[in-house]
Amino acid sequence: MASTTSSDSGIYVRDTVETAAKLLVVGPFGVGKTTLIGAVSEIEPLRTEEVMTQAGALVDDLKGVEDKRTTTVAMDFGRLTLAPDLVLYLFGAPGQQRFMRVAPVWQQLAHGAYGALVLADTRRLDASFDAMEMVEKHGLPYAVALNSFPDSPHFPEEEIREALDLSPETPLVDCDARDRASAARALIALVKHVHTYYREHLP
Amino acid sequence: MTPRRVRTDLVRSYVITGGRHQPSRNTHSLELVSLVTATGDRPLGELDPERQKMVRLCQGGYLSVAEVAGHVRLPVSVTTILLADLIDSGHMVVRKPPPAARPTDLDVLEKVLDGLNNIL
Ligand SMILES: Nc1nc2c(ncn2[C@@H]2O[C@H](COP(=O)(O)OP(=O)(O)O)[C@@H](O)[C@H]2O)c(=O)[nH]1
Ligand SMILES: [Mg+2]
């Protein structure tokens, strides 16, 4: 978990940091979000949970206790010092159906994010649809990383692109979320794409 | 690699925020990745245990709002309310203005790219 430029001040962000950039890592439960974040993070990944009503409102008062229809949304995150003045935060969040109803959490996550890495598994590509829809809904550029598990079937790239309905410019990369370099390469593919996207979409 | 689970206790959250779900005036400027630190020039004695814990945590340096929440094991929503109070009372400061809702800074992206290439 050490990085060449990682903070030498333990859990703290260096005093010299001016910019905190944010990327999202999204996909269904078990697809490898926490693993990927942990592979590149310089800190032990942290987790926070938010309790929401099913209507999507944040619950932090007693009205929520009376209303039993609540759901918990967890997000994991890690940090990477990339330059003396720059840290990158990676936030992992599920894209499950129920998560769609908890819009404030997604707004908070998407706000200020440069883009998202969508993780997918060829055994269940459709499980990533919800995450892709949420990311698209928030207007975030994204790349798709296929995590290969031992029994994940291999398909030609064109078939996968078609199944996921990817536009031609959306990167599709293979990734082993457990491997630091592989995880970093997936993030590089995303950031390159985000850079191109904003260069072309800015006035 | 699975981070430890954090239980979210609604009643406890209610009590430690004083029953508020509307944060103080500073909250609008706090984002998940806003960096905060303790000023070190306000007494801790007047604070309740949760707020004291946050200030102590942040005496060591800068942390993002999300990291503070993770370390003190509270939801981000509750953490934001408490941090806003602590900024109002002068115990804490935010380092940076919040990032744009839709950041498009190509220079930052190039730096991120260089940094990621360096760890390969
Ligand atoms: N073979 C393989 N296993 C992986 C990969 N990514 C994650 N795993 C394993 O899949 C399980 C679920 O991963 P996790 O990161 O917790 O998924 P999350 O729910 O998306 O956060 C863990 O046991 C990981 O070790 C991968 O790229 N390849
Ligand atoms: Mg996880």
C-alpha cells in the first residue's frame, strides 16, 4: 500500500496539498470495488454508512426511527497522494437498484467528481447496469473495467460493448482489482478518457 | 481488505447533533473531500465527547470530511453537522474552498495522470 509519493505523516494529508480530486468506483456488490480501492490506496480503506428513508431522504433525526422503511448505504474510500500538492480520493459505492432511491448520497458522491470507473464481471454484466445508469444520469464520464474472476467467461470485446451498450469512445479495459498496477492502469484509462471528454466538451 | 463495519445508530445520531438535521451556516462549504484540521487554539473542555474526539483526531494534520467520518465512525451527514459547529466555534478550519460541482480542470487531470503513471 505504499506509494512513492505517499504521505509520511501517517493517516494525515500532507500540509502541502492544495487540490483533492475525486473519482468514483461503482458496480454491484462483490464486483471488486473495495479490493481495487485497497490495492491503490495509501491508507487502509475507510467506510462510512448513511441511513436513508426509502424515499431517499437522509435520516438523522427521530422521524427516521419511527419510520422503519430505512435502508443503509455504505461507501468505501481510499486516498492516494499523487503529487506534493495533489491527493486523489477514490469513493466506492454500489449501483444497486435500492441505491437509486437514495439520491442525496449519489448527489454528494457525484458532486465534484471527475468521473467514474464502472466495474463489471462477465458472469453477470447486467448487474452493472444500475451503476452505469446512475453515472450517466449524473453526467459523469466513465470507463468500464472488467474484473476477471476464475470462472468469468471470455467474450469478444464487441459482444461486451454491445451487451453494455457502450458508446465507441468509452474505454473498456481488463483489470485484476487485486493487483496495484492493474488497478492503476484501469484508473489511467479512465482519467485519459475524462481528459479527452472535457477537452472536447468545454467551450 | 474489507473495511470494518460501522453501525449507524439513529438515536445516537439524533442526540449528538442535538436533534438537528439542518447543519450550521458553514455546512454548505463542506464536501466529502474538503480538508479540515484543528486550529489548536480553542479549549476542548466545553465540547461533548464526539466533538472532542473529532478535534483530537484533527490535531495531527489535515483530513477530508469523509475520512473524519470514517475514523470517528459516524455517517457523513452527522459528521458534517458536527464539523460545521466546530468551524463556527473556532475549533476547526477548512483548508480549501469546495471544488466545483463539475470539475473540468485539465491541468489537474494531467497531474492525476502523471501521478498514476508513476505508481506503475
Ligand atoms: N479473481 C479476482 N477476484 C477479485 C477481483 N476483485 C475482487 N475480487 C474478490 O472478490 C471478492 C469481492 O470483492 P470486493 O472488493 O469486496 O467487492 P465490492 O463489493 O465491489 O467492494 C473479494 O473476495 C475479492 O478478493 C478480481 O479482479 N479478480
Ligand atoms: Mg465493498
